Amino acid sequence: MAMPITEPAPRQACADVYVFFARGTTELGTLGMVVDPPFQTALQALLGEKSVVFEGIDYPAQVTGFLTGGDAGGSITMAKRVTSISERCLSSKIVMSGYSQGAQVTHNAANRLSAAIQNRVNAVITFGDPFQRRNLPGVLQNRRDTFCNVGDLICTSFSVILAPHLAYGSDAGAAASFVVECV
């Protein structure tokens, strides 16, 4: 008896823009609450009809990860997701972003990307970035914007959280505007 012929699964449609976001230490969910919600709202408002997918990077976001320079598993996951979408969705624009330890994860993920995949990334945005003084690899350094508030000791690599470190939601509009310029 012949096996029935099955249709291949339809390919998922690609979004116009993908934002891969790594939340800060101890934030809940995969997107956190300090930066991502206002960043999403601001970017969607500026991009209008374009489809935007925000994908939170699933990683433990524990203090030990921050103290060791960013969770290694989260960095690997972000690099794999960016690579996968870059290879599958050739017309999509790609943004990498992170807050606090998520910024460390973003830096580490960028360092794991091949030059070809780096060329597919349109923007890198970090908030409260302990690695703000470190260059990103290849073309990514020129596609980068970093937000570090005056008085945010995390940005100076001190492990002390003060009020300025929790105020990056107010930078969402400026970050979204930078992304729009890059995509």
C-alpha cells in the first residue's frame, strides 16, 4: 500500500523587523519590564505598518551570570537565533538589544557571529551596559547605540544598582528612533 503524500509544512512568513532582546538580571519573563515594554511601544509606533517581532532571549538572568560577564548560555542562544533568522529571512531587518546583564549577553552574542551574519544585523542597542567601553566586532561597532545614565554605576562596571539604572524606559523613544534610522 502506498503512503499518502503529505504537503510540506508552509514556511512561516518573515517579519519586516526582528528585535532580539536580552533582559536584565532578575527581571521576569524573557523580555523584562524596565526597558522592553516602552521600547516595543515606541518602535512599533515609529514603524507603523511594518511587522515587528520582539523575541526575548531565554536565559537565567541571575546575579552570577552578571558577575561572570554575562550568561554564556544566553549569549549562545542569542547568536543562534540571530543567525537562524538572518539565514531564513533574507529581507528582514535584524536588531540586537539588551539591558544590564542583557547588554553583556548582547556583546558576547555579537562576538559569536560570523562576519556574514554581522553584516545582516542592522542595529545593536544596549541600555545600562557594563561593557559600554568595549567595541563590538566588525561592522557592528558603527551600527551601535548605547544608553548609560549619569549615576548608573553598572555602566562603570560597579555591581551597585541605583535609581539611574532603573530609568532606561525613558530612553525608549531615542532608541526606537535610532533603530528606524538603521532599518
